[in-house]
Amino acid sequence: MNMVLYLGLILLAGFTAGKLINYVKLPAVTGYLVIGLLLGPSLLGLVTSETITALTPINTVALSIIAFTIGGEFSFSQLKKCGKSAILIAIFEVLGAFAFVTATLYFLLGVELYLALIFGAISCATAPAATILVLRQYKARGPLTDNLLAVVAIDDALCLIAFGIAMAFAKVLSGKVSGGLAAMIVSPLWELLGSLLLGAVTAVVLLLITTRLKELPDRLVVVLGVLFALAGTAELLQLSSLLACMAMGCVAVNILPGETDRLFSMVKSVDTPIYVLFFVLAGANLQLGLLAKVGAIGVAYMISRVLGKMAGAALGAKLGQAPSTVLKYLGLALVPQAGVAIGVTLVTQHEFPEVANLVTTVILGSVVVYEIIGPFCSKVAITKAGEVGGIEGHRLSTQSM
């Protein structure tokens, strides 16, 4: 089939599935994944493995945009407004998920350490969209809601950092890095620091160009061009394109907040079709035949991630002297997982093709489950905390989806 026709049909199918699944109060991303699974090689086979491979560049494009916009949320002025408790909760819920998942898979199931580290890093991500929709629906207001909004705003940035570190060490542990002890030390440092430095320098270049352009369409072309060029350059240098693009967004938003607010708004205005393609193709990658074989790992991953999030959030709340309702219930609202987790899973496919099917099946299967039970868990959390009713609608509407 003509590839352009494929793209059109995938877009329309994804759009339709996203709208239909809203009728059962589930996030659109779940619809994208389900329709991708239905159309993919595991079921109808209308989207073939060859098509998925041919459309692989869409993954890089989508991931660079995701990472860039996440970096844009990492504003130091916003972090100050979050308060000590929210920052500590975010740090410890990420560390909690990472530690619980890694330890469970390595010590209890005997999964190789490098693979356990990869799963641990992916587990850190949380999907804010489903949680925020619940807060809107039930007009939530109170300490739990305030802290939750702040935590989900910086969670994904911390996830990308954790993933970058874990991937660097996973390459060493799996034998992908040769050259003795020196290479084992230098390689992870080069990948992490080099990625951040490349992104920071590119941010300065981006701002130097865009501040001299008056027309908004011109700025959009330049920011997308620089962003995609950065992602490609990072891959050529064997750096993390995710960390580089996130660093560019972070440095840019902290140098010129007003200028970059407009840049991020422009990027977000054109990213929806790319995301629809990205998630539908991700769903097509899900291999149902492997579900039975990876059942124990999948169940262990899902349970240990939730326990780690809850334990870490509670510890962060205690250290930050947050109200008791935050300590008890905030972790329960961090169950949903979607976009960033899928994104870093696709990075894993490229870096570790030998475990690609296993990781993809476990994570995509978990995402579907999390996106179904996650909104219910968030509702329970705000109900238990007594924060249902009375939210200021405009405040939530400004949060990132």
C-alpha cells in the first residue's frame, strides 16, 4: 500500500478511536494504543511489520518534541513555587518506583541486572493527563491537589534523567561498552554530560536565531528544524537524544521565559497528529503472543511500580512536612502511565534490540492497564482526602496535559 495512504488511514483510525474511547471515560491515548494493536501484526495485520519499520523516523520526531516540551516545564521559577514538599515528593516517588521495580525483577525473578535497570527507569514516568482530567471532573481543591499538580509537572523530567543514567549503565553491564575500566567509567559520563551540554549549547543557538525572527511561522520552522537536527546529531554522537532535547527546552525556558513560552505554544499547536501516529504505531508493536510468556514480569512490574510510587511519595511528603492527607493518598494518584513510558520504551528497542519484544510487550500492556485503573485510583485519592468539589476551573486548565 502507498505509504502516504497508510499515514492517512492511521491518523484517521487513531483519531476515531480516541474519540470513541472518551465515551467510556478513558484517555485518548488508550484508544490510540488499542486501535494500533487491532490494526497491527498481532491481530488484523493491516499495519505490517514492514510499515512499522518504514515509519520509525516518526518515533524520533515525536520523542524529540516530547522531551523538548518536558524540558520547558522544568523552569526554576516554577520549581520555587512548587514548594519543598512537592519537590521532595517528586524526587522520592521517582526513586521509589525505580528501586522497587529494579529490586523486584532482579532479586525475586532473576532478571538480568541491566534489564531490571531499564524496567526500573521506565517505571518512573507518570502520565499527568488522566490525573488532571479527574481533578477537573470532580472540581478538586486542597493540599493533595496542589501538591499533585506540582509533582506531575516535574515527574517526567526526572524520569528522563533517570532513564538516561540507567541506559548508560545498562550498556556497560550488558557488554555493549568495551575497553576496560576506563571505558566503563567514561562512557556513561560522556553520554550523560555530553547530552546535557549539547542540548544547552543548542538552546543558546536557538534563542539567538528565533529572537531575530518577527514572523511566528518562521520561528516555528526554525525551532522544529533545530530540534530535529539536535536529536539526529545526538544519535550520531552516540548521546541521548531525549536528554539533549530536554536540556534544550530546560535551558531555553530559564534564559528567556517569555520568548520560549511562545515557542512551546507553537510546537504544541502542531504536535497532535505526530502524537496520534506515534501512539498508534506503538500499539501496533504490541505482540499478544508474548503476553503469556512475560506474565510474571508484567505483573511484578505493575505491582512493584505502584508500591514504589506510593512508598516514595509518602516518604517525600513526610520529609517535606506535607499535610497528612498528602502523605496518605498522593501516591495513589500517580498510577497512570503513558506517553513518556512508551517513548523511552521505543528508545530501548533501538538500543537493546535483543530484549525489545519483551520490554515493549510488558510496558505497553501495563500502560493499557494503568490508563484504565489510574483515573479510578485518582478519584479514590481525592475522595479520601476530602478534596472533591470547589476547584477553580481556570487554574487546572493551564496545566500541561
